[in-house]
Amino acid sequence: MALSFLGRRCCQTLTVRFKAAIGNSVRVLLSTESGKLSEQETSDGQQVERETQNYAAPVDEFYYFHEGCTEEVKRTVIDGYKLYLNFLTEDDEQSLQREIDRYMKRMRYEYDHWDDAIHGYRETEFSRWSERNQKIIKRVRDLAFPSDMRQLPLVHVIDLAKDGYIKPHIDSVRFCGNTITGLSLLSSSIMRLVHDKHKEIKVDVLLHPRSLYIMRDAVRLDYTHEILQDSESHFKGQAVPRDRRLSIMCRTEPTDSQS
Ligand code: OGA
Ligand code: MN
């Protein structure tokens, strides 16, 4: 069953890091958006455990503002596009992938619809998850959506092949409200944001596997978003090779004024 989302697209708080070497391990303190400090124990650079997974990606490392971006544009994008690194642990990622693969393996990747917003993909919507994965989805929803915001109950999953990509689009306001969240699994990728009316305003965001983005307000409404194909997948001059990528998206309901 290939559900088509085509009609639906027309488509920091800056983290401060303190590092102190303690024996063989490195303790990393992170100030989160909520202002809470969390600790992350690393050994040989490997993360072992942490208290909270909601820490914002350093803007200067993960956002690239092209030349046409003013300071005001930067503020708008930083306000409307939050990126959280390592929102998922590797175990979370595997657990989600297992459940998605169990369903997706029956489906073929779609390539040949010339008018598609996506190329080289399979997609579905999940209404039920295993108990473990349900907890992960709840963590996303609790972080992104205020309790009085109505959410779409179905979770949208896209499996992009290594050579797959998502063309520039804005999710239709008829089907989706003010906020869109996306978990990235398996592959790094570049999400490019381009102002719909001023194409010179362009921002690239480096999406690592296990990160979460939350796109809302002006960025969700006034900017197209896309996932670059392998041949264009560069960040600050460095290639960011694409591989198979899973994304898991939650959205709010459209508001009456938009429908
Ligand atoms: C979409 C979309 C982005 C992603 O499905 O509308 O833009 O991260 N997906 O997969
Ligand atoms: Mn979209």
C-alpha cells in the first residue's frame, strides 16, 4: 500500500560545551534549551550514557547560511528550525529501523513519477508502534508540541534509497499545521531551506543520523525544504555522502484559519 503524500506537499539556544578530561573518559557538560545541565560520559570519543537527549546542535557547526542571509534571516531560521543531536540512542535507532523494515520490506522504491516531490523512496504511515518505539514517538511529541496543540495521530515514515532525494516543497497547509518534526535515521543528509519568494535566501542544515529537527512558524510556512541527492550533498565544501535514510515525521493538525 503506497500512501501518497503528494497532494500534501505543494510542493538555541546555542549549546555550550565544556569538556574536561577525567582519566580515560571525557565528561561533556551540555546546557540544554531548557537550561538544564546534562552530563555525557564519553570514552575514546564514544558516548556511553547521558541524562537528557534534548540538546540543541551548535548553529555554527550544523547550519550554513548562504550569502543572501541577513542577521534577521538567521534569527528567523534559528527560531523556526531547531535541531537536536543524538535525540535517539543507537538502540532506539535500531529498534525503530526493525519495526519500519518489517513493514517496508514488502514495498518497492518508487522512481518514475516525474511530478513526484520525492524520488527513490517508499513511504507509509504508522498508527501503532511497539511499546518501546511508542515511547520514543511520545518523547518527540512532548518536546515539540504544546499540550493544547492538536496533532495528527498518524506518523509518516519515508525510506529514501541511497540515490533518493526530496525536491523543494512546502507541506500543504490544508493537511498539516504549524509544526513538523523529523527524526533522521541511518544516513547523514543535507536539508536545504530556501525562502519561497526570495530564492537567494538559502540555508543548509546538516542532519546527522539519530538527530531530530523541529520546523515551525516562518520556516515551515515561508521556506521550501528539500533533502539533497548524493551528487549535491555538500556542507561547507565537504561532501556528505548519502546512503539509505529513514525519516519519521510527526505533524500538527491544520488550523481552521489555514484550511
Ligand atoms: C516530507 C518531508 C523530510 C524528511 O515528507 O514532506 O519533507 O526529513 N520529509 O524526510
Ligand atoms: Mn515536507
